[in-house]
Amino acid sequence: MRPLQGLIAIMFIILLLLSPVSVFAEESVQPAGEQQTMQPAEQLPDMPNSESAILIDAKSGAVLFAKNESERLYPASITKIVTGIIALEQSDPSDMVTVSKNARGEDGTRIYLAEGEQKPMLDLIEGMLINSGNDAATAIAEHIDGTKEQFAVRMNEFVRKLGTWDTNFVNPSGLPDENQYTTARDMAKIAQYAMQNDQFRQVVSTQSKPWVGEEWVSKLENHNKLLSSYEGAIGVKNGFTQAAGYTLVSAAERGDMELIGVVLKGATDAGVYKDMTQLLDYGFAHFTSSLYMEADEKRSFVSRDTGKSMEFTADRPFWVTIKDGVVPDVAVDSNGRAFVQGSEIYNPSETAAALVPIVPLAEQAEVQIASVTKSNPLHETSKSSGWSVGVTIAWSVMLLFMLLSARIIYVRQRRRKFYK
């Protein structure tokens, strides 16, 4: 009897090792798109002095650093990023805009538009984004929607589509209002979207440009000092009001990497630029952007949730942000959601993806590999499926063997009792 029992035990252990059932703990891979509040990594020696800050990779959306990134604060003139991208997308740059009395008399920074003056839409966009003209912002809003208030409705609808839920606008320029607020996290998403527009990129990277108006003949001077002081800076907008403090959204690129930083409620003008410089330096020094799949590239993955081989098509370039020296591991579920992790996990207990060692990543933005092609019969009999079927058969054989063995043991025990 003992040899038979030993054989049964050995076969049972072997089948447990082969089984796809979760006998051993699976390595933690967390879905992307969730937020964390993290502490600064040791490579970033000083916490930004500004109230709120964030640094993201513009291509993958990965958050490389965050401080109070979801705190609602006043935006000041970085509001004009939203006004600018809406104007470029939803009007013709050659449209002639007539300046109203309200626009002519707008408060704050102006490019001195005259009442009744007519300017092409693109000129006003440049006057707003380069020289921060509040009068230009109002003229744009009134041309598109009739009033600033109605344009603000459009602004809010626009940013909701980008997945920003802690932002609200009541005017197109950023003039103080207790109901006009945003977060560093939301502004990073907005800027990431806006910088995908080539004309927007060109405008916000312009340092100066001649201006000829009815009341003002001069030059538009970009108020974003980083354009002239930081290597690779390409935008985007700064701002200031007494209520908001100093605000700054910046973009910079070096090689294949493009970073976007947001700093809100800085105490001084010099302070926000110091914070931004430190954030960008940190990102470029310790991270790399890798193109994992080209747009429209097809690749087969074994789906994490079904175990079947499926073909996926990337609906846009699929970039992955990693700490230097870390090789990313990418898995895909049957809905086309990508899950990214490095060779080590920074904090597997947190719900975030693409975490890499010793780095305060808040998230790797969820990448949707769209146009999922359903598996055909050939795919469904792939190695993965064959393995699963093979193990199922083995389990069935094993169960039958164990039942027969139990029957033999039972019969032998009955015989022994009978002949005693």
C-alpha cells in the first residue's frame, strides 16, 4: 500500500506545479490610470517650494513627480492654454475678429486692442499666448460664443472630455474668480493635449514677434522666461494674480523625451522657475521614453484575463516611460488595456502601473491599444490554449486514477477484515 500512496502523492504534487490555477502568488501588476500621493525620491533633494507641482512624460502620460497635485488652486493666465487650443481647433485662424467694447476695456495685461479693430484669429491667439493679452482672450471668446460666460461653458465641456474633473472656468483669461480653479494634475493633462497641436506648439514656443495694431505698434514678448533660459524648452504659459500667486506650465524636449511640468501657487516669480528647472532636470536625468509600438502596428499578446492569444492594433504610438536601465514588461487584457511594469516594483501595494525602483511615480497613464481583433480559431488553439487543455486532460486522468486507487484500497481493506 505504501508505494501506491507515495505514487499518488508524487503525481498530485506534479500536477499542482503544472496547473494554471493560482497556487503560487502571482507577481503584482497593477492597472494604469490610478493616482498616488508619493514622497520625493532621493534624487530630488529639495521639495518644490510652490504649493503644488507635477511632472509628467508628455508621450506616455507617466507621472514622474507629484506634490499636492490634486489640490484645487487658482490658475491665473495658464487658463489661456485652454482658450488657445479651443480657438485653434474650433475656429479658422484666418477668421476676422472684431474687437468689442468689453474686450477693449478688459482688466489686467493687454495688447491694447482698439474697439472695433479687426484682427485675424491667429493674431489674437498669438497676442494672448505670447504676450498674455486678456483683451485678446475676451475678443476670442466673444467671437466664438458671443459672451465670455458662454465660452466658459465650452471650456468646461472641453476639459471634461480630457478627463479633468477638478477644474472649472468662468472666464477665458484667468482673471480672479473664486469659481475659477484647477489642479496641477488637470493642467498637465490639458497641456499634454494642447501640445499635440503643431500650431499651438509653434505659438507657445515663440519668444517675440512684431505687433502692429491700431493703438499699439510694438513686439509681442513671451512672458515664459524658461524659453530663453532652459535647454530644450518649447512652451507653454506662465501666470500671476494676487489670489493665484505665480503659476507656470512648461514643456521641454531632449532627444526622444518630452516632459511637461506644472507649478501652482508659487510665492515668487524666481521661485516657480527654480522649481520647474529642478523638476525638468530630474526627469531628464533619470528617465527614458521608449516607443513600444508604432501607430497601427499589430502585435499578438496572450491576454492576461483569458489566456488566449489575441492580435492588437495600436491606435496611436505606444510610449513607455522607464527608469534608466529598467526593461519594461507589457501585458494586455482582452479589452486592449495595457499593463506596464519594470523588473522591480516600487510599491506594489499601491494601485499604479509602470512603477520602477526608488522613484515616486504616481501613475503610468492608461494606454488603450484599440481596434482589438477577436481571436480566430487558429489563435484559440495556440500554445497557451493547448497548454490549458493539456493540463485539463491531465487533471481528469489524475482524478480517475485516484478514484480507482481509492477503490482498490477499499477492496483490499475489506478482504483483510474478511480473512482475519
